Amino acid sequence: MDIKLIAIDIDGTLLNEKNELAQATIDAIQLAKQKAVKVVLCTGRPLSGVQPYLDKLEITGKSEFAITFNGAMAQSLDGNVMVNHTITYDDFLETEMLSRKLNVHYQIETTDSIYTTNRDTNPYGIAESFLVRLPIKFRSPEEIPRDLVMSKAMFVDFPDQITKAKALIPASLKEKMYVVQTEPFFIEMMNKQASKGKTLGELAAQLNLTEDNVMAIGDQGNNLTMVKYAGLGVAMGNAIDEVKQAAQFVTKPNSEDGVAFAINKYVN
């Protein structure tokens, strides 16, 4: 295969079981870059939350890209937005009201802030703020501007609460929005057109590449669309079964440098 772009999920994929970027992974990516292969990090995080890993991988500039907010946005690393699938104010109202019915904490993310409608946030919301390097701000629903550009809405709570909530999300919302559980404590709701796979395809097209030029590596449900899209879909050894079944290759787990193993096998 003529791989010219490698799309890589971050949590559970690029990062090892200690949430660290292993040297073997850095080395494999650097070698691929020397062969003029583009490495695109694809994540639920905003660009601010991706930056530390881009710095370590020495990926920078207007001709390098990242897919953020689980596919709601693709942008060059100088900030130019290539693809943007945002949610509407009505989506916000509907999902915020649903969070009250399901008794789960709620937040929305923009490129520069997290807004929560819960005065008392929970540990997972605070951890997300720290992880993605965005300030978390309390606003009542009435204080959210109608013209606020929102990349995604989230239910954020303890895993048992999220499990209960997931089973009660109306089918009508799933038809209208892209709804995906990305962690035991997160359910994310986005524009129906937003997914890592669709946005990866749109970015590839802008770069004059086809799916046959793309390798995609991931582990969780939010990576399923890009693993299916790519000419070479790779599941981590620690991936969920659905991702493994969709992949052409199952690499080693993230605890054994699975990203490096796949890149060295097919690209380097």
C-alpha cells in the first residue's frame, strides 16, 4: 500500500498505559515523517489538548494537520480550519434539557473554553478541563449566547451514571446527532456530519489523497469510523472488539508500543 497519511487516536492508542508518549512511538513516527508521510493526530480534544504531543513529535506548521473534537473539526497547525461541523443552539437546548432528565452532568466545548450548566461540577469535568487545557466556566442555559460556536456537547459523570444514561438516550436524538461513548465517564454528542472517519476523508480529499493512502489506528468506538474509512485500518491490541472486527490488522496493545509496531510494519 502507498501510505501517505497516518491518522492516530491519542488516548489508549498513541499514549501507553501510563498515558505517556513512549520513545519507540516517537522514533517510529519520526522515521515515517522522514519518508514524507503525514501524521495526523485524531482526538476528542481541542487543539490545545493535542499541542503537548505535537511538540514532542515535532509536528508543526501550516502543512501539518490535526482532527479535533472527535471529528467536529480538522485544522492546520497554524490554526486554519479545514473542516468544521458544529452543533446548533437548538442542539444545545435539547441535550442540556436531556441531561437534567437523565440526572447527569453536562458541558459544551468550544475552541477556547468549556461551559458547564452545573454549578457543582464533578471530578471528570474538572479532569477534562485540565487534560484539554481549557478553562471551565459555569453558565446557566440562559447565559449561553445563541451565536456561540459549539463543537460538541457532553454528558460527564461517574461511569454507573453514564451507563444508565446511555440506555435512556432517545432514538430521535441518535438520528439527529452523532452520539458516541468515548470513555466510561463521557458520552459525546456532535453534528451528525462529525465523525473521525468522515472528517478524515474530507481532509484527505483536500490533500489529494484517497482512502488507499491512509492508515488509521485506534482503540475505542469513536475511532471506528476512521478505521473503517482507511485503506489500512489498524486496531490496537487493547481495542474494543468492534474496532478489532472492522480492522485489517490488529497490532500490539498500547502497553507494548502498538502504534510503533504497526508503523514499522507497514510504512518504515
